[in-house]
Amino acid sequence: MTATLEGKVLPNVKEAIENLIKDPAVQKGFKFIEADHQHTIEEQIEITEIPAPPFKERKRAENFMHRLQELNVQNIHMDSEGNVYGFRLGTGNGPKIVISAHLDTVFPEGTDVTVKSKNGVLYAPGISDDTRGLAELLAVIRAINEANIKNIGDIIFCGTVGEEGAGDLRGVKAFFNDHQDIDGFISIDGPESNGIVYLGAGSYRYNITYKGPGGHSFGAFGLPSATHALGRAIANIADLQTPSDPKTTFTVGEVTGGTTVNAIAAEASMKVDLRSSEKKELDELAEKFLAIVQKAADDENKRWETDAITVEIDKFGNRPSAKQAYEEVIVQAAWAAIEATGETPKLTGPSSTDANYPLSIGVPSITLGRGGKGGGAHTLGEWFNPTDGHIGIQKNFLTLLSLVGVEGVCAPLLQKKN
Ligand SMILES: [Zn+2]
């Protein structure tokens, strides 16, 4: 059953959004965002063309930092992990909320990131995921400035590093280690403008390597094989059973091994991704998987009456599963804001984003989709269609303001922890 907030949005949430929509300053912000559409796209293109491979986000981070400075964001930092963030302090005594997008892309160094335009659609690796998110963040800051919004709580604007793949959420993890007083977190990252992600799918990733003596296929026959051990493991992984609710998945994503057709392989390895929206299921799956991995080595050794095959297990990814009730006020605020901008809101399934980490340590967190339309994420054919993209930004702006509160317009919806 899909969760929905249809008809369930609390009166105080509705009222906050209604009051914001009626406020002249907020209206000014809305108009500004629409008028700023082309500027936002130009900025998106400029940032896309600054490569930001995993662990090599620095150049883009410095550029983003410069843009924050130009927008008079206060107390701007680049932390030791490489995140860039700055504050818009509130009028006082409100909650502290982070709104972020990720700086890194999945694309390796040397990828051509030149943006090409065809019939109004932009093409480039990283054009949507998550450069559009960064551009939207900057557009929200401009709108707040232009409309002279008097936010009650503090807003922290953040470009994070290490969201993708092997980055393992290192940026957001470091940020929350340094800041334990955050009351809410919004990540702008996702292909559907009307989508709200409120659950975090956890993932564990492993690099498994079997090693053996190796030898000639004919001359050394009788020795155990690393590829055969790997094959035994994969066959058993393929037969694993996992629940569909909570959705729990596994895949052997990459396989390498052996050197030539007529040799008993000395080494073989696989990269494996396990996921679940619930920690308990993920841990159970990991336990079964690790037993299979060990048994494959044992069985290969038994077959040849030896102990020459060994297995190395490297867990290189650990993203926590995380959940909250869909009735949480942060989810309701986003829902009502999306409705107020004329779109039909949708709670989407668990996902793996920066929001996983704060959610796993109890900070209310959501991931909101980017405006416009995009596709082909993580491929060289990635594209972005900017038509009506400003609506997505207006929705971010409205969600943020309702949570943090605006002097004389609405009290913060978000609870302040301390
Ligand atoms: Zn992303």
C-alpha cells in the first residue's frame, strides 16, 4: 500500500502555507524565482561544466563557495571533508534547518562535461544529478534576499561531497558529526519535482576477493580455482530469498577474475550491493550473504582436499537505513507546499540519498525532487528539460520557509530540539 497524505494534512500546516502564499514578501519571492528562471539555468550550465568526480569535488566546491559569498550568505565554511556551507541567521529562537544539494557526480576524471543544447533540452553528464539541485539552492537564496524574508529559525545552505557511490555519504556524515544542533534536513536531489522521499534505503557494499595458488589448466590440474569459488558463491547468492516489504534487494554488480583461458585462476572478485529499507532485514541479508561467501571457499577447498583458497571481505559501503512516519511535519510541509504550487504531491519509495544519514540519527529529513524534467542519471546521456523548472524552486522556497517560520507571517512548523 502506498502512503499518502491526501486529506491528512494538519490544519496548522495548511494555515502556515496559506499565510505564506498570501504574504506580499513571499509573493515577491515567487515572482522573482520565475523571473530568475534563465539565470538559474545559466548557473546550472556553468556549474555542470566544472567536473566533480567522486573524491575530487574541490574545484566545484570552491566555485560554489564563491557563489555563496556573492549572495551574502554568512559564516561560510569549507570543512575538512570538503563540504561547503553558509548561514542565513534567523530573527531568533527558531529551529535550525539545513537545505542541501550534492556537489559530486558519478563521472570519473576526463569525462566530457560540456553542456549541449538540442530543442531546448540540455545534455551533459551531471546536468540534473545534482547540479540542478545546487542551482536551485542558489536560486532559493536569491529569492530570500530579494524578498527580504525575515526567517525566524537559522537556515544553513550546504553543498555536500561524497553522496554518490563510494563516497558513502562521507560529506553529510562529517557535517552532522560537527553539528549536533540541527532540527531538520532537506536534500534537493531527485528526478520528480512533485516527489517527497521520507524513507532511506540502507545499503551495504562489499568487495569479495578469492585467492588461490593458480596454475596451468592441464599441468596443474587438481589445484583449487579462485573463479570456481567465486562461481559457487554467485550461484548461491542468486538463490537468496528476500522480502518485498520491506523491499530488500541484492545484486552481484561487477565480476572480475582469471588471466587467461588455460590457467586455473589465482584471483577472482565481485562487487556486491545489498539494500533494504529496514535495518533488520539488511542485517539478516548481510549475514546470509557472508555465510555463502565463506562456504564457497570451503566447498572449493573440500572439492580438491586443500585449504589453498582464501577469501577477503572488504565492506566499502555502509549507508544506514532510516525511517520516519509519513505524518512527520517535515513531510506534511513539503506535501502542502507542492499542492500550493499547483502540482500533485507524491510520497515516493525509500531511496538512498544524503537524507539517510540525518534521518538515521533522528533528525527529521526529506529529499525533494528538482524542478523541470530530467533523466539518464549516472549515464553519459543525462539530460535536463528546464520547462517550468521554476515551480520546483518555488516549492523548495515555500517548504523551507514554512519549516523555519517567517516573522509576522507564520511560526516555525519544525520543532526546535533544545
Ligand atoms: Zn543525486
